[in-house]
Amino acid sequence: MGKIILRLDRVMADRKMSLNELSERVGVSNVNLSKIKTGKISAVRFSTLAAICETLSCQPGDILEYDPTAEETE
């Protein structure tokens, strides 16, 4: 089975937005956003994903990518 890859870091860089700024705007702690950014999570609430997308003016597909060739490590 493939793996979901999180691209939040890329979208944030494109928008020139820091983790602190995104955290304040979305209302999610720096720690939790950092875990999303680094891919060290196993789930994301739709409400959090929607808030991130609204703040960054992007679509969920800009942040989430499926790689069918990657192996799940956990």
C-alpha cells in the first residue's frame, strides 16, 4: 500500500507564511502544526484541514499527496 505525504511545508513556503503565523490564524498549536508539517501524524481533523486551506487559500490536494510507490513506515 502507498503512503500519504504531507506538503504543508511547501505550501507555507509558497505563501511566505511562518509556522507561528499559521498557528495564530488557524487556532492550532505550533506543536500540532509542526507535526502536520513534518508528517509525524496519523490523522488530521477535517476542521483543521479546512482552516489550514482557508488560511493558505489552497485546496486539500495542495497539502496532501498520495504516493502509491512509497511504503508506510509505521
